Amino acid sequence: MSRGLSITPPAGADVPPRHPQAPAVGALLGSHNQDCYGCGASHPTGLHLVAYAGEGMTVTAKFTVTEHHQGAPGLAHGGLLSCAFDEALGKLMWLLRAPAVTARLETDFLKPVPIGTKLHISARITGQVNRKVYSEAEGRLGSPDGD
């Protein structure tokens, strides 16, 4: 499907430790607010992305592409898919217990995503230098092991 990419961390950028008060593995990660387009349950046409804390510095997330997320007929809009990656990558900050904003987001699309598809996203932190956190994500169609 697609792969969200980050700039390769510079030499000496270590993966930071998981914060002692980070959510437990498997814990549902909350939304910033209920009206958030990416993860809010109350947004009428939002992604309603749901994310869980993974092992180490990872997060898993999923959402179902609906007609509200359509670009070309029957397919998800690419910008919207980038939004889903941004949302999943942002959830990684729960593991650091630190606020962050996106400085750069690059996405390579490998396959179109049809309406009705459940998109599974795995995200991980790959390094940190001072306040800059490097991360990457990958999307799969239909299941965590899908295309």
C-alpha cells in the first residue's frame, strides 16, 4: 500500500527509552480531543483512527477507508492517507510522554487503497537528537500482514 518515511537519523541518534509512565503494551491510546479529524470519535467524517501501544518504541493503528475519504472514484485520497500516517506517527509521542509537531512527512505510495479497506499502520521511533524525534511507518491493506 504505502510507506511513510522519515529522514534517516544522523549518526549518533539513539532510539530513546520508553518513558516509565508510557502506556502499557496493548493499551488503547487516546485522542487529543473527540473532534480531532484523525483520531476523534466525534468527528462525523474523520478517520476514527484507533491506535495501541506496541512493544518497545512502536505503535499499531488502523482505520477503515470510507466514501468520506475518497479521492479518485472508489479510492482513498493520497493526502488523506498521509494524514493517517501523520496521526499514527504522532501517537508515538505517548511512548515518550512529550508533545511534538510534524516537521517533515514524506510518503511513498505503492498501491491504491480502495474504499472499504481497513488500513493497518505500524509506526516506530528510529532515533532522537535533542528534541528532534525520527520515526517511520508502514501501511498494510486488510490486515497487519496484508499487501
